[in-house]
Amino acid sequence: MVRNESIREQTSQEKLELSVQERRLRWLGHVQRMRDDRMAKQVLHWVPEDRRMRDRPRVTWQHVIKDFEKGGLSWEEAMSLAADRREWRNWIAQCARHGEE
């Protein structure tokens, strides 16, 4: 039996969780910089109004993507930072470096 951690060390690969987190944050920044009439941007800010199953919370993409909170940002701060592509990418890189430690 070989543990996943030792395989990742030998192959110099990062955790899958970190890779998914980074890509999700990159996509969030991309969508935030889109024009307001684009469908992806509208879905980002969409709030469901119809009824849902009993005891089921409303699920929006904002609720799913909470990766920026690990870096200490609120939703508003993340959206403001994502408007500047260079700053957003630098912030994502910093989060990825801290996640590997």
C-alpha cells in the first residue's frame, strides 16, 4: 500500500482539490469581467425564485463557489478584485501557494 501523499511527492503533483479550486477561481474572474448581457454573467448573479423541495436550500453558483473566502475575501471584495485580471491572477497564485503548504 502506498499513500496518495507519497505518490504526489514523487510525481511533484499538487492536490486535485487545489487544482479545481484554482480553475474555479480563474473561471469566476473570467465571468466577472464579461459584459452584463452575457448569459454566464447573468447566471452568476441569478437567484432562483421558484419553489424547491422541502428542507432544500436555494443553490446558486455564489453558494457553491466559496474558494475566495479561504483567501480572506468577501463576495464583494472578490468581484472588485476580479475586475482587474492581473491582480486577480496574482491573488489566485498566492492562494495556490498557501494551499500547498
